[in-house]
Amino acid sequence: MGKNWWKILGVVLVSYSIVGGFLVPVPELPILNETIRNTYFHIPMWFAMMALLSYSLFHSIKFLAGFDLQHDNKADQSVQVALVLGLFGLLTGMIWAQYTWGSFWTNDVKLNGTAISMLTYLAYIILRGSIEDEHRKAKVAAVYNIFAWVMMILFIMVIPRLNDSLHPGNGGNPAFGSYDMDNTMRIVFYPAVIGWILIGAWITSIKIRIKNIDDTQKYA
Amino acid sequence: MEFSRVKSLVHKEFLLDWKEKNSIASILIYVTSTVFVCYLSFQTIIDTTTFNALLWIIILFTSVNTITKSFVQESENRLLYMYSLANPQEIIMGKLIYNSVLLLIISLVTFSAYALFLGNPIVDLPGFVGTLVLGSLGLSILLTVMAAIASKSSNNPALMAILSFPIIIPFLITIIALSLNFSQGVNDAQNFRYFLAIGGIMAIGITMAYILFPYLWRD
């Protein structure tokens, strides 16, 4: 129990955000209307994905510092979980876009940035698959992971500032951060973010342990 | 890092190219035939957006094809010999300088052939050529690191393209936006921000290549 409190917390927070997300009243905004409830499901995916990718970056750096394959395993598994979360974020976003902007895919910098980040990390997985030697694979993958993370941050942080975006807070669109997201939304939104990050961490930790068991069986 | 060793490494690359002239000749023929295919399919391009997009796609594919070789062509024995002569930072800097010069030549040749066949709608030519220079420098930095990574796997020929395209896109779209501005003669405050973004990406690319290449170069 003492070690597992954060898993329980994650389940409780996500369940709360699902119930609260559908029941708690939301501000009535033009175009968005009730679809604003997607905030509780779409945006936490990105937070959880970014948290896992940063965790992966941390372990890639740790791997290069000491060449311990355990760190490589952690980096690999968290990228895989982050990709799944990113896929869910993309799907929830696409459905939302269809109902508010009128099409599943628009030429928006954030959408393109996400697509490119996903491609980068899919390439990371392909790269791992195409190198046989464990140590060489781990080293090369760690270097690529660091490169990929920096380029993704550049894309997410810098490029949108050079162009307009349809997303809230850009190009004159209403921003949920400043005035549209009222306090009732916040009491659901922040727990949802924390909950999904914890759930993502939990899935990752299970995957890491499965990989470790596989490895001990393979080399035993 | 000693500059004299970097110089001799760059010198070595050029000597190799001089010795095996068909490698650089094949790149130039690749560019010319690609441009000619575009010419036969388009005849002339008046629209600057299409002009820029096509030009940069040709340059992107040519540079990926060119730079892929830069680590694969070194044989195991020659690599072992180089490990004993220079340290990794010197080797990556040598490769970066050599690839930059190579890509600079290639992109200028590409642009000349392209403008010759398809017409030249560029308004601000000096600015455009400057963007071309910046673009080939940046492409060579990012692609050299990706080539070093891709060369570690021997059984996947598509790996270089898979790894580098997503990484290169942020840089490429900024470069295309800048060159589009110059080709339309737009010279506003936006250009300065593009320059800043391009310079930033290049600086980060060089720094990371310098820090990370020592982990890649031998195993």
C-alpha cells in the first residue's frame, strides 16, 4: 500500500475527471458549446505524453552517463506509452476539430507539430528495431532520443510563435488559460492532468517490469 | 580539438572526392535529371509558392542522398585508423565543414539549373541566394548527425530518410517561409524572426553534434 498510493491516486483522479467532466457545469461559449468538455480528455493526453517523453529523455541522458542498460529500457518503454497517449490525444483532437473547426485535419501548426513529433518517435522505434547489438542499439537510440526531444521542443515552442494557430490563445482565439476556463473547469482539469500522468507512469512501470522479466528469461 | 587536424580531415575528404570523381559527378547528374523531369512536367513555374516548394524538395532529397554516404563509405579499417589519429569532435567538425561546402555547391547548382529551365520568378535574388546558403548549411548540420546515427544500422536503407525527415521539417518550413518572402520581395519584420529561428536551430544542431557524436563514433 505504502508504495502504491500514487497508482490509487491516479485511478481516483481519472475516474473523478470522467464523472466530473460530464456532470460539472461548463461555461457556455459560442462554437465550442458542450464540446469544451473534451478539454478534460484531450489536453491531459498531451501533458501525460510530454511527461513521459521527458522521463525518457532523462533516462537517455542517464544511459549515456553510465551505459547501464536498465536506463535504456526505461527510455524505450516510456516512449512507447507516450506514443499511445499521443495517438489518443490526436484522435480526441481530431473529433473535436471536426465539430468546432469543421474538418478532421486542419493545416494548424500544433497539429502538424504533433504529427511530426509522432513521426520522430516512430522513427525512434524503427531505429531500435534495425540495430541488433544491445549496447550499440541503446547508445544510438539514446543519442537520437536527445536530438528528437530538442527538435520537438523547438517545434512546439518556437515555430507556432512564427505562425498563427487555431488553438486557444493564438491568433485572437479564446484562450482557456486566461479567461474562458473558469474555476469550475479548473477543479476538474488539473486533477485530470495529474491523474493521466500517473496512469501513464503506472503503465510504463508495468511495461518496464515485463521487459525485465523477458530479458532475464532470455539470458538465463 | 585542434584546428589543424580538422583542416587535414576536411582536406582528406576533398582528396577522396577528387580521387573518386564519379561520386560528385553522379550527384550533379542526379540534380540535373531531377530538374529536367520537373521541367518536362511543369514547363514554367510562375507561382512562387510552387517554385519554392519544388526547389526545396529537390534540394532535400539530393542532400539526404549525398550525406547518407558520408559515414557509410568509410570502411571499418579506415575508421579504426582515424580513431587513432583524431578525437571525435575533430571528426564531426571535419564532416560538418566538408558536407556544408558540398551541399552549398549542390544547392547553388540546383538553383541555377532550376532557374534556367523553369524560369526565374525571384524578386529579391541576393536575399534568396542568402537563404539558399543558410538552408544548405543547416541541412548539412542536421543531416550529418542523422547520417552518423543511421550508419550504425546496416540493414535498413530507408532509415536515413525516416530519421531525418521529421527532424528536418521545423528547419525546412522556416527556410521555405523565408525564401518565399524573398522570392516575393516581402521584406518585413517577420524575416528577422525567421533568421533568428534558423540561426537558433543551427546553433543547437552544432552544439548537440559536438556533445553527442563522441557517444556514436565507436562501439
